Amino acid sequence: MTDPVIAERLLLATRVDCCFQLDEPTFIAAGESYWLDDEQGELCVARGNGQTTWHSGSRRHGSSPGDPAPRRTP
């Protein structure tokens, strides 16, 4: 699990921590904290109303930001 980060402004997250690609884009409001739970493969967001939401995704090993998605072989 990564350490929580507090969003300084409204974010539309599609990728977190360079290599964790979310299944669906997720809004994170200013002041909300977020972190990765690598064991569960989820982005966790502590919402301002006291709730936590979990958003699924996957880690792309061996890639760098901006790299194209790996191709699948038939």
C-alpha cells in the first residue's frame, strides 16, 4: 500500500503512480486523500463525507509514463 496523498485540486485520474492504470477514470476532489492498495489492485479515495471509495485497475510492470499499452499476442 502506498502512503496517502492529498489532492491539491480537482483531479480526473486515469493513471496513478506512473504504472497503475484505472479501469475507469475517477474524479478526486481537492482535499480528498487517495492511495493505492497493491494487494487488492485498487485505488482508494477518502471522500470528504467520511466515505472511502475503491476503484479497480491494474499495474503495468516495466512501463514508463506515456508508453503505449502492451500488445496482446494471438
